Amino acid sequence: MASAWGLEHLYHTVVNVRDLDESIAFYKLLGFEVLNDRRHVDWPDFVATNFGMKRAKGRGVLMVLPSDPNGPMIDLIEWLEPEAKFPSVPPPADEVPRIIAFRTKNVHAAYDELAKKGVKFTRDMWGPHRDLGIVGVCCCHDPNGNLIELIELNPGQRHSKAESLVKQD
């Protein structure tokens, strides 16, 4: 029997931020626009209850990519109560990163332009890799320690072809 419910699509992802204005500026560099400014909203008590928290207060904005106006949003939140904890930026190389990946049109041009604007990448542009179907990949950290991955795949390709890396016995 078919279920009476189902997920429709990814709505938004919360990105916890140290400094909201600094993070807005960074995500604008990536091409996001502020869709809804919630910096001066007084969070009602039900927000904490919904999240299973004792208290929840913050400032935030919803941002969207103009190229995908109905796509998922990022919700940048600077937590006031309780205060969020953040790793050093960049985090130590032996820590598992929190990664946000974005499909990117002309990733090589993105790398060049962002580098000229002062964005520090973890390494030089990587790719192409024909077996994986990757045109190029580059990574940098946002102001909050999240690893931002910009990736371009071959036209029409949904994901990298990781199965090409299976070891042959």
C-alpha cells in the first residue's frame, strides 16, 4: 500500500554563523541573494520547543541562488541564545569537515574570480578527471569553518562516477 505522505524536496539548510554580516558577504560572493531578512525578528518560544531546545534566539537571513529561485535555500543563523560553538578557520587537517557542495557552471572561472577577490582555496583547481566525469573541483572555507566545494560535472551528468574508482581484483 502506498504511503499517504512523502518528502517533496529539500526546503532549506541552516548554516550556523559566527558573524551574520560577514557570512552574508561571503555567500553573496558565491552568487546567493538575500530572499528574506530576519535579522530583527523576535523568535517566538515555539521555535525552541520545535527544535527540542530550552531556548532559541537568533538573527538570520534566508538566501537563494537567482539561477534556482524555487530551489533549496540556505538559512544563515547567528545564534544569540544559546551561542553556537565553532571550530578554528580553517579547521585542523585531522578533523572531519562539514561540507556544503554546489554544482557550479564554469568552475575554473569561479576559482579564478574568487581567488582574485581574496578567497583562499585548500589547493589549486583539481581536474578534469575523465573517468569520474569531473570538469573541475575547488574547495575553500566559509567564515564559519564549513568546507565549501564547488564542482562542475560533464553536461547531463547527475553525480561523479565514483564506481570508476572500484579496485579491480
